[in-house]
Amino acid sequence: MSPAAAFFGCALGLLAVGLKEVFLGFEENRCSMTYMFEYPEYRRIPLPRRVSRLYPAYGLYLYGEGSYAQETRSLKLSGAPVLFLPGNAGSYKQARSLGSVALRKAEGMDGGVHLNVFTVDFNEELVALYGGSLRRQTLFLHECIKAVLRLYKHRPDPPKGVVLVGHSMGGVVARALFTLPRFNPALVNLILTQASPHQAPVLPLDPHILDFYSAVRQRWITGAEDLRNVTVLSVGGGYRDYQVRSGLTVLPCPITDPNKLSLVVTAVPRTWVSTDHLSIVWCKELVLATVRSFFDLINPETGQFTDGHENQLKVLGHHFIRHPVQLPGVYAESPVIFTSSPEAWSEVNTLRLFYSAPKDGQVKYFLFALSSRRKAYSHFHCRSSSMEMSSWVYGCTEMNASVCVQAMDLSQGTELLPTYKTLTLRTSQLSFMSHLVVAASPSSRQFTVECEWQREETQIISVAVPHLLSFGLTVSDVTINSSGLLHTVQFQHFHQVYQAFRITVVSHCKTKKERLPSVYRLKVPWFREDTFTTASIPSVAEISGMLHTSHPGNTSSALLLLHTAPNCQYKISVRTSIPKVLGQVLRFCGPVLPVYTAVTILLALARQLSSVKKMGRPTLMGEALGGALQPHKVELPVYLLHLLLRQSWFQETWVFLGLPAVDALPIVSPENLTHDTLVPPEDWPRLLSPLLFVLGATVAFWGSTLMRLSLSFLSFLLAPLHRPCVSRDCGTLLLQTQILFILIIGIMGGATCGALLVTACFFLHVYRVLRLQMAERTLSHMLNLAPEKALRETENGHSDPHCPVKTCNSAPLLSESALHDVRDDLQLHLSLLAVLTLPMMLCSPSLIHWARNLRHSVHLDPDPCWPHTLPLLFISVRLNGCSTHMLQRSFRPAGGFLSPLTSVKTLVGLTPHFLDWTQSRWP
């Protein structure tokens, strides 16, 4: 095994470990499936002829089941309209989970309150890869909203707008509505997006995607008054969603706009699970939270959604952020009057209360005096395993002996956890109250209530996390001898996405008795991406310490909140996890790996050209790739260019020369954005770039090896269909054929799709490589079978005149030198094919989109490939007949403009232009 193969083999192992962490290193899918109780029906909504003619591939449907589907055949609707938007390659039928749960929810509602769930058919277009359809989808969505509202004209109180639910790119299209000049913002005042990449596209493969994102971004970051009246909730899927990482789902909006909420589904109360990119649509726990919030937003008198933004924020905050047991508006602002007998009251004089309420028992009230505890303790903490939707903690304002007569309800601060509800009160804010009252109301099941007084300084413990370069050899641990119910561990310097730790919590108790399970909450102060882990006692629990977003400064760190059992010991160990670090690197920087791969291939081709110039033959592809691993040749010029582009005079010169803009979306000043703003990869350690270079070179090395072996096997299968050939000119085109090929393919590409032209050039070179492999195999077999004497005579030019072997350019074909020439040409064309693979892969989304819409339109409009394909066509056809002998001659001063060397240089210059579409420097 060569040193290059051994090195890239080790690098492939690192890449495999990182990929395994990205695709498999997460919890199992704990989402419950949503089921339809009746057969789902999708009734097509008629649209105006003008709309149907402009958008023949799109459609609008109304979801229904059973009797509801029969009742809505006439399209006389009375419910609150909700419009579902599918995402990249998404089907309009994905709305069935939302629609079915909404129908079941409406069965138990009074007054006939229900939802009308509409869904848009975008023809399952690949808009995440081809941005030419995004504008068209936005315009069609506008027409759909107007069509939906026309269905309610017969109502005395028709809806003024619709609620949008967008999955993936559908959420981005929903926000793009407000960029349309003729769109009335009053038509939409609530948008809920699921796994939508708002920050930036996942793979910006064409300039149309970037232009679309730039327009949407600029519209929403300005903080216009009409957008402040729109409530937007963005939900990310967590680590199970490897297609759209949750950091991209953060809404880039001004920090002064409270109507824009971003969170991860793992932090949603009563959900607490991570979802993949598709299951976020049908995850029952999340669908229930969505449907409940929609019904809570409906005005029962009109049956339509309310317009009050304060009410919208309260309802969304209740179902998606905190879930304080009771619904918004239920808490009584007026004092609560207690009428229970004195036997139901008990005063607690100890620091801790533990009460196990029997099943169907009597109501009990526990009094905690504040006067003696206010100065000594900073907090009062309670938790209850009863999930009843009722108030349970009060602040007493009037006492009569040992009974509280009048109190204020303090339960609105309750927070729901996976196994119990908790409430923490700050004693300094209870100055006008004399006692705290904890109520244990009767329940159909047994439950436990625990309360205690706390000092803040004794509940918080700081621990410094190990350095990234400790490689898991250093462990930071802390032991907590729990004497309370809640402890906080602050992880110092844990605020960057490239950090990843394996956190282990070992719990054990001296005495064995029944206890409530412990809940460990990894809390991120600057973003709602909390994760919850439930563990019994004793147990060993492992927590993945990773972040979806970085904090801009070093002023905040992640926290671990431990809801513990008293009189137990908890040992927390933190260790750097190299597999998780590699997973984070690929999760955040994976889209730029093709750029490093392309750079490696281009450097390898440059080494082969240098070898042809010096020795007359190219080096092997593997050796060239091994020698191309020189990050300093790329990183230093790029770093210098970035430094110069920060200077105004250099930027002006850059624009004056007509050079392309820096490949990134417009950067917005940090003061205009929330702290959820992502920290770009340039702020990561400079050590990360060489690692990405190595991983990109690894993909190039093993990708080229796999391509070579695949083509060799294919040439073996296709060999019986071709006449044996031992010439290095096998698979080339004559000059007339080249001109005809350029004319036909050029006209076809301009009339249909430019990606078709690139694909044709690619397969032309595939055929050339296949014929060279056939010639190399045939020539090797003939040399093995030919007598040694005949070979010597052939090499000396004294072959038998009756011998069928012919010569080319006065060089014998049946000779070792001829075999070396064919192998040299094969190595050269394998490298050229690897270079052509890059633009072909970049253009493939456009080709797929064109092929799927061929029945609607023959011409792709807009076509991001067409401006760049004509020179690529000419150069690729010119290089099809190139050989190492011709290339060596073109190194001479009289090589000419149309020499093979000039063609290779032009191809190398065109490839980075195609790679500009990837926008490699944007996270």
C-alpha cells in the first residue's frame, strides 16, 4: 500500500466516524405516529384561468375526512383557514397529520369551532437545490391566499387572513410573501415554520437561491412596521434532522421585535423529542401542540383567529415555550378566597416538605411562613407529580389564625417537565405576602408534592470544561451531595458549536425507597434548544453536550440543571468526545467539503501537467492527489484576500474590475440581530481549515478511486459491444463530428436546459475513458500473448508486412511504449473527467427539475447553467481528443491559442466559476 493510500485510509476513518455521528449519533425516534381515523380526501380548489395557465404544475387542495369531506363538497366553509406549505420535494398530502388531528380536536369543541386545512401542491419541486422556482412558488402562494379567502365571502364575518404552516423551504416561501410589491401584509398575521432554513440555504447551488434569500433577509431585518404585526414561530428538529440543522432555523430578525420566536422541538413542553426532517410534520406530540395553539387562538364568537399579537404570544408561549399548566387568561387577577375547614390546613416549619397524596384523597393546604425565611433564603422551590390543569401555589395576603383567607395565585410561573411540574419563586418579590400556600388538590391518581427553601449561592456550581485538544484524555468532574431538589452546574467556556462533550451523571442513594425520577436539563441561555434527560435512581445517564448555535461572546455558557432527589449523591463527569466534535464539524461545515474536494482535484491536475511538461507523462491520479495536499497554497491567498477585502479601497478596485462578489449573503450588524445569530466558521480556530482540507482531499482520493474502478468494471461489460482497438485515439471525435456535436448540443442546451449540455459533455468524456480502458486491457492481453521475438521486431520497426498490427505516427501500436502511451492518456482523462464531474453535479438539480417539468415546459426558465455552458462545451469537446503527446508539444512557445494546454487551463478556470455557486464561506 502506498503512503498516500495509507494516509487517506486513516483520514477516511475519521470521516466515517464523523458521518456516523451525524447520521446515527442521536436518540431513537420517540415521536408517536399520527393516524387517520377515516380515509383522507383532498378536494382541489378551482383557481382562476389566468392562475391555472401561469402555474399549470401547481394546485390548491382542501383536506377532509369522512362526513366532513362530504359536507365541504360545495366549498361553503365556516372554519378558520390554515394553509400548509410543503418544502423541498414535499407532497401536499403531508398536511394529513395536521388536518386529521384538527378534525378530531374539533369534535370536542363547543359552538362548532373548527379548522379548514388547505394545502398547496408545489409539484414536489427541488427548491432547496434549484432556486429558480422559489419566486414562482411565492407568487402562486399569494394567489392561493386570495382564493382561500374568496371561499368565505358568503359568511357574515369572513376571515381577514390565513394562518400559514410551512415545512422546510415552505416556511421560507411563507416569509417571502412579504417581498411581493402587491401583497397585503394584513392577509397573514401568523406563520409557523417547521425545520425551515431561515438563516441561509443548506446548499446554495445556484445564484437564484442566494438572490431569493438576500431579498427575504433584507425585507425582514429592516424591522418594518407592517412586519412587526406578523407573529412568526420557527421550530427546528434537533440533532435527528441532519438535512437542516437547527441553527439555520433561527429567524434573522431585529432584537426589538418580540413577535419572532425561534426554538428547537426538544424544548417544546409535552414534546421533548428530536425529530428528523420528515417526522417533524407528523410527530404527534408536536402536531398536538400546534393544533392546541390554533384552537386557543380562535375567537369562539366568530370562529376565526384573533388578531391580537399579545394573545398570540401568550398562547404560543404557553404551548411551545413554558406551558405553565393553565391556559393564558385563566389566572384570576383578583384575590382567591379560601373556604376550606381548618383541618385541611397545615403549617410547615421545616426547610423541606415531602407529601404523598393518596388517590382520591381530601384537599390539603400547606403554609410556609415568609417572615422568618425571607432574609435567609433567596428562593422557594416546589415540584409536583400531579399534572392537573389547576392552580397549586398561592401567596397569602390575609391570615385568620392558622388559615389563609385571601391569597394571590402564583401558579403562572409553573414550568412543565417530563415527569412533574415545577415552580421557583424569588422571595424578594413576595414582600407584600405573609405566607406561601401549596395546595394538594384531590386527584384520580396518587401524586407527590415536594417543596424546599433554597439559597442561590449554594445551588450553583461552576466547572471548567476540558479543552478541545484534550482529545478526551482529560476529565472535568464534580460531585454533588444533594440536600435539595434543584442544583445548577455551570459549564465555563462552553459556548461554541465546535465543542462537543460526553456528560455522564452517576446517581446513587444511601437508602432505598421510592423516589421521583431525576430530570437533567441542558439549558442554553441564548437560545431555546434545551434537552431533557429522565433517569431513575440509582442510574448512569449519558448526555450529549452539543450546541446548535454559538454565543457571540464569552459572557454566557451552557448550564446543566439537575432536578435531584434529596439525600443522594450525583457525580457529573465531562469529557471531550472526538466523534461528536467531528460530527459537529461535518454538521456545520459539511456543505463546504465539495469546495475543498474540487481544490484538491485541481491541484492534482496541476501536478500532472507539471509532470507531463518535465517527464512527458503524467503521474498516477492517486500520487497526484497525495502531492496536492498543500493547504498553504490555498489558505494563505484566501486569508490574504479576505484581509484586503476589508479595506474600502480594495473593495472599490475589486468592483471596478468587474470581479465577482464575495460568496456570502450580506452580513448584518450584530446589534440589529438577536443573540441567536450564528457565528460564521471564520471565527472558528484556524486549525479547522486544514482538517477540512484533509477531509476534502480524502473525498477526492477515494471518490476518484471508486470512479476509476466503476468505469473499469463498466468497460469490461461494454467491451463485447465494441470492436477491439489498441490505439490511443479510441473514443475521439473527428473534427467534423466535433463541430456537429457542438452545434447540435449547443442548440439543444439553449432551447431546453443548460445542464443537459454539461451532462452531454460529461458522458462524452466517460465514453473516452471507457474506450481507453478497453484499449489498455486489449493491448495488455495482446502483449502477454505475442511472442517475445515478434515484439522485438515490432519495436525495431521490422514487423511482418502480413501482420495485422498497424502503426500510428511511425510508432508501433503493439509495443510496451504504446501501452505506456495509452495508460498515460488514461490517467490524464481520468483527471479531466474528475474535473468535469464537479460542474455536472452542480448542474444536476437543474437537470432534474427540467426533466420533471418537461410536460409543462420544454425550456427551463430561469436557467442558472446556460451562461456558463457554451465555453465548457467547446473546451470539453476540444479536450476529448487530447493526449499526453499533444499536451507536451503545446508547452512549447508556439502552442497556439487552441492548443490542448490552453483548453486545460480554460477548463480549470471555468471550474471555480461553477463552484462559486456553492457559496463555500457561508455557514
